Amino acid sequence: MQNLKQILANLLSSVKGPRIIIDGLDECEDAEQKVVLRDILPYASGGVSGVACKILIASRDVRYITAVLSKGPTLSLNDESNSINAAIQSFVHQRILEMYEKFQDLEVDERVISGIEKEIVTKSEG
């Protein structure tokens, strides 16, 4: 791990305007979340590589992550659930149409397809 941190510091110092994007941190165990945040956030101030790095962390609203990140700028999509669900619906619909065309010989009823689409959107939870 120490070698990886050193490599990351060297990479960041050699790039103009470096950025780090972390997605899915909320899917990690609590202990792993703490380690990742503890190790990555110092890069934002330049305390590790000497070069300040912009960091974007995409996550669900998880208590520990929210508490640590509340000190900086945040963007919440909680109030955009209708727009998010519409985007998911559109994506799922398109992908199901692509699959449907490949498997037309199965003669699946439109209601079944619609039900599958609705179930996927519902289970996505935004």
C-alpha cells in the first residue's frame, strides 16, 4: 500500500491539474470507507504530492462519508428522483429494445417486457 501511495503521489505531481474520481465508496465496508477517505483526502490540499488535486467522490448518502465530506462542497441528487428515474427508465427501455430485437423468436409478450422494465427501474433505487 505504501508503494501505491508513493506511485500516486509521483503521478499527481507530474500531471497538470490532476483529478481523482472515486465511485461506489458507499458499497465498501465501513472500515474500508474510513481508510480510503483518510488516505485520499490529503491529496486535495496538496499535502501528499505537493500538488493540490481535485477529488470527486460519488456516493449514496452514507453517514460516515457524508460527515467527512460535509466540510467541502457537495451536490445532492436526492431532490432529483423524478429526473433520475426518468433517465434510468429511458436507458433500461433502450437496452431492453436492443435485447428484444435479438430474441424475437422467443415471442415474449409486450406486457412481460414492460413488467421487466418496470421491475428493473424500481429495483435500481435511483
